[in-house]
Amino acid sequence: MISDRQEKILKVIVDLYVKDAKPVGSKLLSKKFKLSSATLRNDMMELENQGLLEKTHTSSGRVPSSKGYRYYVDHLMDTKKMDADDMLKLQIVFQNSQLALSDVITNSLQLISDMTNYTTIVLGSDSHDNLLKQIETIPIDESSMVVLIVTDRGHVEHKNVTLKNVSSEDIKKTVNLINSLIVGTPIDQVSTKLEFEIKPIIGKYVKQHEQLYNAFYQVFNDFTDTQVNVVGRNKILDQPEFSSNIDKIKKVYNKLEDKELLRSIEEDNDNNIKVYIGKESNIDEDVTVIKTKFKSSNQEGTIAIVGPKRMEYNRVVNMLEYIKENIERQD
């Protein structure tokens, strides 16, 4: 147990270190608390003995430990409302009626990444009651095209496809077959219908049927997988914790490139905002992941913000709460 005064000291140390990334000493605290440096050093020593603070090798000051950040998040973090400037910027995205929901989510996370200098992630998959409305193709050049998948809920997914020696007529025939035979099918069942209903007859009408079948099968298969979109992957590496340590930079960057690791972020079924500090993040001991799940009528998934342990916890939590609430109001 720590005293009320020690709690206040811990809170100030966290707030100062988050702001300046500099270890906090007793002289700086004495200006805030109007206590002697000796008294403050004793309190800081007790916080260190409790595992809530730790010394650095380069300074006599203290910094919060992972346990200290956890205590701060669970007991000391301000519950003040979202910053008005942050809210205004995000409102502009959510009030843009021209954007599809998937674009609203991506744009809002891009904005958060720019405002905080943290990495943002969205992991999403369409709800199983989305039905295929149609597919379209847009030629890019002689060997590539964009395939557009449109659902009955207005969600549009696109994917670039490379083909070799396939005529535009064969592509058109394949698209017509798919649109005539499996429109109205739930998205997660389209790949199965392609295999058992399209594949047996496509060879009768299309010369390059194997190449086209494989291309469209992969497009739908990718669509039903969990989508992983990472925004601002490099931003976390600009933080002081990482900028001078090449090995750590490589480790963290490789983790943020690992789609299987990132997909594991969504495994928690709890809809509340969750904070994973240090080793809890499964990324690095100096990294924090804050995440929450969302669900609307046509999309569900997880949004997460990845930053240093020295993170603006209250600000990030408020941003995630705002995004989650507004996504779920889009129905």
C-alpha cells in the first residue's frame, strides 16, 4: 500500500515523464509539492521499493515502471472529457456522409496517428449477414485489373489482380457467371459456391478458366479473412525510447509487420477498452497497446493504438471511446 501523498507523487511523475520523456528528480517535485527534497526522496524511494518507479542509468531521477503505469491507469488516471480540439477534428471525419464506414474508420485512425504520433491498427471483418451484391472489374493495363466486391450493406472492397494472357472477353464472361449465379450469397459462403457451382461450368465458356477461377477465389478468400490495416507504422519508432536503439527499432518494426501477431490483438471478446502495458503488449517491454472492439450492422472488428509505455493514456482512451461510440451510431 502507498499513501495518498505517494499516489499524488506517482501521478505527477507519470504526467511529467509522459510530457517530457525526462527522468523526474526531487528538486522538480519540490516546486510542485512545496516539500523538502529529502521528504520527496524518501517517498520516491518507497515507490521504487514497491516497484512503481525505477532509476535510469543516465540520471538520478526516476521514471515509472510497467507496474507504475498499471497503477496509474487503474487508480490515478484522470477521467476528464475528451479534448475539444481532438473531438472537433474527429467530428469532421464522422460527419462526412460521402465516406463508407470502412473509410471513416481508416481516416479517423490516420488522424489519431497524426495527432498523437502513435501507430494505429484496425482489424475488421464484415458481419456474416453481408450478402454479395455484385462484383465489377476495372482494367489497369493488359496484365492487371482491380476487382471490386460490393455487398448489400454498401461495403466495397477492392483488390489488384495480375493475370497473364487473359482476354477482356473471358474476364467479362467470368464476372457475368459470378453475378448471375451467386449474387445474394453471404460473403463468407461465396468461396464455397465458387468451388462447387462456378468451377464445374466455367471451363465450358472461358478459355483461361483456371487462372480466372483461382484469381477470383483468392479475392473472395482474402475478403473473408480478418483485414489488418496499420497506419503510421514508423511513428512509434520516432519516440525517444526507440530512436537510439537500432536492435529495438528492428524488433518493434518486425512485430508491427507480423500480421499473425497483429491479428491476435482482436482475440479478446471483451468490448471494453483494454490497456496492455509493456510485456503485456506482446510487442516490446517499452510498448503499450490500447484497444477496443466495435460492431455496427455491417462491420465489426478491433481498433488499437500502439505507442510507448510513456503514452498519453487518458487522451488515447478518450479517443478510442469516441471512435467506438460513433462507429456504432452509424447504423
